[in-house]
Amino acid sequence: MSEKTFIPLSVPNFSGNEKEYVNDAVVSEWVSTGGSLVPKFEQAIADYVGMPRAVACNSGTSGLHLAMMMAGIGAGDEVLAPTLTFIAAVNPIRYAGAQPIFIGCDDTLCLDPKLAEEYLQANAELKDGRCVSRVTGAHIKAIVVVHVFGNLADMEAIMDLAARWHLIVIEDATEALGSCFTAGRYAGKYAGTIGDVGVYSFNGNKIITTGAGGMVVSNHDDWAEHAKHLSTQAKADELHFVHDEVGYNYRLTNLQAALGLAQLEQLEGFIAYKNEMYEFYRERLDGKHNYRILPFRDGTRSNRWFYSLFVEDAHPLHRDEIIRRLSAEKIQTRPIWALIQDQADYPQNQHYGTGLARHYLGHIVNLPCSTNLSKEDAQRVVDVLLSL
Ligand SMILES: Cc1ncc(COP(=O)(O)O)c(C=O)c1O
């Protein structure tokens, strides 16, 4: 019998012009943060998501840190944030010296604006146009929403909440490049382009990758300019090394931008394939053998970056045992994140309405979803799951 091949969870797909563009960048000797490809990649992303400009940075995490600084979040401020997400969505709040308040999710796994409203009604008031905590006296200045696994958060309700409570909206769209609304108030709008600032990631497991990298967009021109300034060491006078703020070395490199340009050419094809393979799993697993495939929000075109298999309590095996058995068959899957409110020193922070998030985190398995996953390999995943 032939050896079974390893089926990874999510790996890059370099089947386009990657080698040619990266080679051109190497030959040109523009490999660092200078060079023409960085602005070219910025404009290509801006055009794709329908924004006037985008600012490239060296990771989604640095992009989120820039977003905090663009929004003027600082020491003593508080920020509403999801508890069910990757911790990089929240740590930048701390980098800025502020404190997160953790809010639970709805059935899309994204932050539930109804829970945020309940929290604010019970614990905050508007004073001189500022949302002030009755618990700590701090200014609750912003809300971070994550479009989890490419599923769009309920942006109509979030923008209404933000308007009522005078909150800045920071969209963590690191997982959602290409997801957009197809109905409602924001029809035609892409993830990341609705709030005050949006951030994308090009990490190796994302729908397109530059190895590591990120991009920031904003509905305030001066915020985008500030992001570029901060990401390039805040140079006020480049020739004479004059810096007017504490800046960062957060800029994307020309080599990475070369990779990004080639990847972006394929993004719509990747999304189409993600959708096809999502349907493949859904047809074979949803409602079968105590499994569900979690849906994406109605009225959206999602990039369907990650697929979530929900294992019902009636399944004979615990979720972790299912992951172990798949791994024994050389199939890589993963559980969803542990709640952030339980990690690092975040247990000291406030949290509200996080029961549903805790329920989901105990039951979800993320299935292999690479854009080069073959139907034969996906069928192997299905066959193992149905045999358990
Ligand atoms: C929700 C979320 N936020 C932030 C990040 C950070 O992005 P990066 O890995 O590019 O720093 C990621 C991905 O890694 C993520 O999934």
C-alpha cells in the first residue's frame, strides 16, 4: 500500500507569477523597504477593496498597532474587543497602553453588537460626547471587530452602536481580504473599509501571502498618512535624520510586495476555489454523523478562508480525540482559539456575555482549506470523519 500523503491545514499556493516578480525584484537589487513595488502593491490592494489608498506594513499585528496609534488610543483608554479570536487582534490594544474589555460572539463567531450594547448600557454613560466607564472612569474609545475566518461581522449594527456611543471602529480584516457585503446598507463594501480603519494580513496561512505582511486602510486620509509616517520611523526630514515622533520599522519590503502582487492576481480564483471546497465539505458532512459545517453570514460574499466543523455533543468522540485521530491519518486540523480573557494577564480585564464563545470553542475543528487542496484529499478528510 502506498504511503498516505500529509494534508496540511492551510498552506500557500504559488502557482502564478511569484517566481518571476520576486526574481525581478532581486535582479533590480531593490529588496528592502524602498523600491517601486511597495507603492504598486499598496495601490493594487486599495483598488481591489475600493479605497483611495492603502499603507503596507510588515504584519497584520504591526498594522493593528498602527491602527491603535492612528485612532489616538493611549494609556488609560479602554477598547471593546472580541474574546474569541487570535490574540494578535487584542495585544495591540495593550501595546498602546489601553485595556481591552472582552465581549462574546454571535453565531457567526464574530463579536455580537447586541452584547456590546448590553455591556455599555449597564456599565457606561455618555459624558461630554465621550463614552465613559462607570466601572473604572476610563474613556471607552473604540471597538475592535474581527471578521472571523472571513465571515463578516454584523457591520450595520456595529456602526450604529459606534455612532450611539461615539466609538472609533477598528476592523481586523486580517482573515477577510475579499469578503464583502452583497445586500443591505453596505452592499458592495469590502471587509476593512466600513469602519474608521481596517487591517489585512498576508501571513503564510492567509488567503494571499507575502510570507509575512499586512496592509492598513482608513476612511480618514490623514490617518493613512500618519500610519505611513509611523511605519517608516516617523521621519520629518529624511536627509538630516530628523524624527518628530517615536516611529517604527514596520514597512513591508519590496521583495514581499513582489510576492503580494503575484498573489493578488490570483485572489478571485482562490476565493472561487475556497467556495467550491466549502460546498464540497458541506454537502458531505453537514447534518451527518453529528457534524455541522458552520454557515457564513447571509447577504455577503465571503472569502471562506477557514471552514469550521462543529462536533455535536452526541458525537461518540470528544473534539480533541477527533483532531488526534485525523492527525494519525496525516490530516492536519486545529481547534478554534482559547478565549483571550483566560490568557496572559487578561483575566484581570472585564468580560461580558462570553458563554456562547466558550461553547463554540469546545466544539469546532478547522478543516484543511488550502487553495491547492485536491478533491481527492478533501474526500480523504471526509471519509476519516465519517468513519469516527
Ligand atoms: C484575527 C487575527 N488578527 C491578527 C492577526 C495577525 O496577523 P499577522 O500574523 O500578519 O501578524 C491574525 C493572523 O495571524 C489574525 O488571525
